[in-house]
Amino acid sequence: MDEDKYPPETDRRRFVKGVVGGSSMAAITTAGAAAVNTSTTDVGKGGGSVTYRAIRNTAGPAPRGLPQIPLETDDEGYIKGVWPEAETRTLEDGTEITVAETDIAGVTYSSRWFQYCGVQTYRNIRPDADHDNYIRYDPATTYGWQRESVEGGAKVHPEDFEPYEDWTNDIGDPGYGKPATCNWRSQADSVPSEETLPVQVIRSPRIEAAAEEDEWLAASTVKGCIAYLNKCTHFCCIPGFKDSGDAPKFGAANKNYCGCHQSVYDPFEVVEKTYIALPRPDE
């Protein structure tokens, strides 16, 4: 009964037990679970079990890792997130569904990787949604180098991160890479601000080295740059890599840290996971 995933330093155990232990909350949780189980069986809306590649969750209450975004570059070297070509498939019962899937290094990459935390309602993750796939800098970043060196909304280029091998902002150790806060498929002229897809990009010598030994990373990263959807799988907060002075207290000095409930993710360990993707709403 005393075991949970919250670090004792947070004093969150007492809060969580007090709230979740209430009969009213229990009823809401049960009803919500039933609704999800029912709705995700509707394959035509894109819900259901999906296997994906994730930045591994190493601590805290988050149930799983953050979905990686495979990267590619244009002719000038600017980074884009891969978005599969949409196609219509007919199920055995005659139902037609639209899917966006492609094979990358033997892995089935799908738009369903991002259907959680309310993101499943966003128009920019519908399989047939036509949006700008460039990774672009977030104008509201907390990183000093990013504010000083690049403009918000500009396309990301690996050379922007130079020098990155020994970058440090005195959180954790140098040598883990240089981060940037970005967004994807979220230009203001076509997507409302509440549907912005927050992305963490890190250029790291560790990713470069790992890509030499791993077929998936070789195909899904660019010049040591890795990207992932930065929505915590616990309560949908926005974590950060080396952007919080509290991170070292929770073993996250060199990892992605969510300050809301102390969930921790390791950007340098990409794993295969399965989860239940939430269904997209009707048009």
C-alpha cells in the first residue's frame, strides 16, 4: 500500500491518496475507463492498440514513454518530421478507413503514435491533414542560446546547434547534447494555438554514436538530432530537457523532466512500447 511512483521528496503521496481515495473520484475513474474501452474498439476512428517507438519513462507516475518523431531533411538540410502518406483501406466488414502509415527501418510508423492526451482531437494529426512538416523553433523558449541565436517560427537546421558536443547550462553534465523547444505541423495560419504540437529536439553526440549501431536510430534521426512529442503521458504537461533546476533532485539532471509530478524520460534510450491510442473524433 505504501508503494507508488512518486518520489518521497514531493509529498504527493498524501495528496494523491486523499483525492483518488474519494468515492466520487473512484466513480468518475471507473466510468472514464469504461468509456475509453468502448470507444477505442471503433477501429474506423483510428483508436486501438498501437506499437510505437518511445523515449523511455524511467521514473515518476507516467505510464509510458514519449513518442519519437522520425526526422528527415530537405535539400538545404532543414529538419522535417516525417508524416506518412494517407491512404484509404477497406476492412473485412466493408468499412473504409483512412490511415497514415509507412515503414521505416522495418518499423511501422503511424500517425496513431500521437493519439493520446487530447492530441487525438487535433486537426493536424488526422491521417489526411495537410500541414507544414518542418520542425520550427518555439518563440516562447526558456533556453538562452535559442532566444539569442534563432528566431521563433524559423525552421530548425542541425548547424544551428553548433557547438553542441560540450554544451552546458549548468544543469547536469556537459556532453549530453544541446536542446531546443520547437513545434511541428502547427503554423498559426492553419492551426489554432491550443492545437500546437510541442516538440523537444536535442542534438547530441550520444545520439550520433547510437545511430551507428542502431538501424532505427540511423533512419529516424538526423546528424545527432532526435525529436519527440513533448506531452507527458501522465497528465499531459510539458516536460523539458535541462530546463529546470529541480531536475537533479529527482535523478533527471541529464534527462527529460516533468516538474508537475516528477516523471522522468531518457532521451538516449529509445524503446518499443504498445499502448491504446485514443480514437479521433468524427469530422
